[in-house]
Amino acid sequence: MAHGILGIDHTLVGVADLDQAAMAWTKLGFTLSPRGRHIGWGTANYCVMFERDYIELLGILDPTQFVNGLDGFLAKRGEGLMGFAYASADNAATRESLVAAGLAASEPKDLARQLELPEGTALPRFKLVFLAPETAPGVASFVTEHLTPELLRRPEWLVHANGAVGLKGLTIAIDDPVALVPAYERLFGPQAVNRTDDIVTVHAGRHTILFANRWDLEALHPELELPEGEVGEPRIVMMTLASSDLERTIDHLTFGQIEFEQRRGHAILVPGFMATGAALEFVAA
């Protein structure tokens, strides 16, 4: 992969109340890891862990501390998908490669969180490199290197009652997707960027990031709730997940009285209001 970026590491779902979000996502059929608290920040999270990627439910515990823009996001947009992290095995090398290519990225920054385990507190640690808006336009993103990956994935956290086994991609509404093509060709190479009319698909490892305007999204996904008129600021409108068994997914959602629609190609769409503002699409793994 270009610059050592391996794909998407995790997605970020901003939530107003962490405990309520945990209950909602548990009802959806996800197993959540114990709550983590970011050291030195005012934020905390619950995570839906998969074998190679994950979903982070991010909330505010102490608004007097640094919350990395979550307060502004919730005030302006409400709950929902707010960004994502790419994965790297060596963030120092990734940053060096980006800068050498003329792409703006921050120095690696350390982050740790306290993970509240039954046997005591663990301390997962990370290095983050933040990508400048001109480097990866259209969505807030950064690159994560896991320094203690063994602390984040226990076998029991990887089993989900709804059959979900991993991330497949993200769908982003933006008024002018074509304008993004040069930046993502510089970031990942021309072979990783596909354009079909005004729809742009970026391939990041095994994941896809689809950028489209509201009119194309209405044609592709008529069930999605989209803002009226032009989109304005770009927004992530859907996360696509792989399911090992779509019948199992349907059974769990039905049993839990979760609203969903089964679409062409057997994809299953859970509307955002059932998942703290994050529309979820389940497809066959």
C-alpha cells in the first residue's frame, strides 16, 4: 500500500450519551469491548472489535478537557459517523513517506486509553498521524499505529450476534466528488481511484471509500436519509459491514425489533436513527 497505509483501521461514531449508545449497539447485535477513557482527554469510548478493524463509539465524559472537536460535531450534526482512521504498522515511516511525496501530515502523536477490564485496568497505546485536509479531502481522517494490539482483541469480543465480521467501506456525500480525484491519486496512486461519471471510489487496502453527490446517492441508496438540496459540508452517510451470514443478521434484527430494509443484492440497510445516527449496510462477507 502507498505510504505504508494498510486500509481502514477504525471508524468513529460520535454519540451524545455513551451508555445509551452502548445499549443501542448491543441491541443491534454487536459485542462491545469494555469502556476506555482517553488519558489527558475528556473523551471515552466503547468499541466493536473485528479481526482486522473496528468501530469506535466516541462520547464526552469531561467537557472541560480536550475533546478533539467532538462537541462541535455533536452540536452541528448530532450523532453519527464523524471520521475514520487509516492503519499503519509504522507511523513514523508513513509520515516520512507522506512528507517526502509533498503531502502534509502531522508529526506522530502519542495517545493511550485506560481500558476497564474485569481483572483491572489495561493501557492500550497508539501513535497517530493526522492528515491535512488537502492530503485527504472530503472526510476527517488520520493514521493509527497500534503499539499494544494484543490488548484490544480478545476472542469473546470478536463474536457478534448479528453475524458482523468486519468493515467493508464507507459512503460519503459531497457536492463535487470529481474534485477529490487529484488528491487521492497523489495519496494512493491512480490505480486506487476509480471514477464512474460523478461517483468516485477510493480503494484503501481491502476497504472502499465511495464519494457521491446527493442525486447519485438517491439513485444508489434511495432508503438513505440525506440533507435537502446540496450536501454542503461533506458527511459520511453510511458504513458498510461484512456479515458471515445475512440470514443470521436478519433473524437478529427481527428478534430485536430493529427496523431494516432488505435491498437488491440481498444487502440489509439499518437506518441511522436505529444506530445513533450511523446508517449501517450489511453485505455478504
